[in-house]
Amino acid sequence: MIVSSGTKKPNIHASAYVAPSATVSGDVTIDGRCTSLTSLSDFVASLEASSYFAKPVEIVDSTVDAATPTAPEVIRFSVKAKFVSPAN
């Protein structure tokens, strides 16, 4: 179930899967991948700079998948944030 508050409704990417038994509202956890810690830091800073997430946005987990001869090192991460209505 996707819960709206007033005129605010969660924006879920078209490629995301939301299980029928799930409820989407409030705090969010975002899982992702990047190729450098700098890009992870920039991502977190962008979330914090938006008016949609309260500070701090926390990095709750990160792991490094080693590079292979055909693929670069990949950093898998989870960040936790509290969704807030943007200030007018």
C-alpha cells in the first residue's frame, strides 16, 4: 500500500518493485551501487541538499565488491533518510 499525506504521495521509480504487502511512507532506505566513495558522498550530499529529506541522511551499510579483469570495483550501499514535505 502506498500511503499519501494530503497532496504528498511517494514517488516510486518505474523500475522499482513494491510488494503488494508493502507500505510506503515516512522513513526510507535506499540501496544502491557506485564506483567510488566520492560518488557515494555526493549522493548523500544531494539527498541532504534537497528539501525532501531531513538531515542527517545516514550511510547504514557499505561493502566493496572487488574489481575483476572485466569489471571495476563496486561499492554497494544502503542509506537511511526521513522523507519530509519540502519547505515552501
